[in-house]
Amino acid sequence: MNAPRLILSAFVAFGLASCGTPQGGGAPGPRPASAQQAERQQSQQILAELQQKNMLIGGDRVNGYVDQITARIDAARPRNASRLRTYIIKDAAANAFTSGAGYVFIHAGLLATMENEAQLAMVLAHEIAHEDLGHVSAGMAQRQNVAIGQALAGIGGALLGVPGELTNLVAGVGGQAYYADFSREQERAADELGMKYLVAAGYDGIAGAKSFQVMRRMYGDNTSFLSTHPGTTDRQRTLEAEARQLGGAKGRVAQDEYLRKTNPVRKMAIKVYEQNNRNAELQQARSNLRAAR
Ligand SMILES: [Zn+2]
């Protein structure tokens, strides 16, 4: 099935050098109306598919909490940017992706494994930075032949249909994920702008940059997606340096609140990790569970 193709993670997807899309510069600018329209269409299609397949966590207390984080990041973005909205997919992979027009999809496993609010916010900020830098629309022009619906049908097929359960899609399977073809330069630009958003939103940038460390701990450098991007450690160092420069080393971390409010999702993810011998994620999620007590 095509399921892995949607395990997009731009965040984890550390771009592929083969991507020839126009490089994003340092500053976000308005995109043509046609590009915004195409992004919106794509995003609404993805959302509709996920809703139809009952693959979104909704109406849960965790949604309200993630919405608060989303709003903080959104407030740090340019005024003319599309409104940021986040959705939580019932899947245990630590992953997230943007499909444009302000839509960011978070896999539940990301909530389970990130250690504090600043780390989650960093991922969100990075994802939405891709959009604001025009990377999503630039990529879409190249990927007109990608059948999103088919990819989603694959994901739906992987869902066991048990309410409240998470699916077992492994982050990084098929590293050529749908959105994985951001170039290295685009990743760097999204890191940089993402960090600006993060610090402007009041978060501790150093704490946020540690999300890279967590990813590396779980997925190493040898999984398909990380191996395409040799500079994980460098990226983290660069981000930390930027955070210091921006004076953003003292902001909000919110570990206790984060762990408490995401614990229900974490417990669901732990079941998936246990049943499928996903030991690195299991260790990370259990460590968070212990810290939450
Ligand atoms: Zn990215």
C-alpha cells in the first residue's frame, strides 16, 4: 500500500538533495492566490479523507490543549498568513506534516514522545514555516501526479477500525514520503524561520531545539528519512545558536503541563509500541510517562 507515503514528516523528513524546487529565502512573502487556492484544496481533501476514515482525534481534552499551543505559534506569524490549524491523527509515529493553507497534521506519536511543550511547538513552527516560505506550493507544482487520495486510502487500510486505538505506521518507512522532498536548504530555512516563530511565541528556543535530539534518539541516523539528512546534530546546534542570538533561551518550556495533558494519548501510543516492538519510541514514551508522575 501507499500508506508510508503519507508519513510525511517534513520535520523528520529532512530534505532530499535531489529536490530541485526553488529555494525558499529567509523571509516569508505572500503567495499567488492560485497557489493558496491549490494548497487549500489539497488540505481540505486530506482533512476530509481523514475525517471520513475516523482517523482524527477529536473532542478530546488534548485537542483544546494543542489548540492553545497552535494559537501561540500562529500569533507569531505574519498577519497576512493563513490561519494555523492543527489536527491530530490517530497514529503512533512521531511525525507531523503540513499540506499548506495553514493545515498542520500531527501524528499522535509526536505528542507521546516529545518531552515538553517547547519541543512540540518547535515542530509546529518548523512545519508552518515551510508553508510560509512557499515550500509547500513550490513542491505541489512538482507533484501534480501524486494521488493524495490513494495515499490516504492506504492509511485507512492500515487502520484496524478499533475506536480509540492508534494505527501502527512506522515513521520513516518509505523515507521518500510524500513531503519528504524538501531540499536541505529548505529544511534549513524552515528551521531558521521556525525558531524565530518559536521564540517570538515566548518559548525557550534551546528547549525547543532538543526535539531533534529526541527524534535522533528514537529513529537514529540510519532510518530512511534521517539518513537522507546527515546534518541532524548540526541542525540542532545551529538552532541552539540562533535561539541564543534571539535571546530565546529563557522562555516557556511547560514540561509538567505538557506531560499531564498529553498522557492519555501517550498511554494509547505505548500500547502500540509494546505490541509492535517499537522499542525506541516505547522507551521515550515511558520515560515521559514516568516524568509525568
Ligand atoms: Zn522540514
